[in-house]
Amino acid sequence: MITSLLLAIKFVDDHFYTNEYYSKIAWISNEELNILEIEFIKMLDFRLFEAIAHYPRYIEEIALNSALT
């Protein structure tokens, strides 16, 4: 979760805190957060942008999955 938030913040905002700051919030080491960030962005194939046209599908999936829990 912290990794997705970190990447979203970095993608949207030009001014953000360091990974060291976020690692303290998440109670993990800075090294671990750096590794998680690299692995996560590789899994996304370095594509952080999502077209607005895809949002309704994602909202529907989130609503469906949240109703199941």
C-alpha cells in the first residue's frame, strides 16, 4: 500500500517528501521501501498514467470486491 501511495504522490506532485520520510511512516527501512518502489514500478512496466476512460471499470471492480468482504 505504501508503495502505491508513494508512486502516486511522486507522479502527481512536483514537491514530495523523501523515501526516508515515508519509510518512517510505514515502519519499514528506507532500503526496503526503495526495493519495493523499484519492483512495483517494474510490475507496472513503468506505466504510471491511466486513461480516464478506464476509471468506470476500476470503480466497478472496487465496488464489487468491497461488497464481497
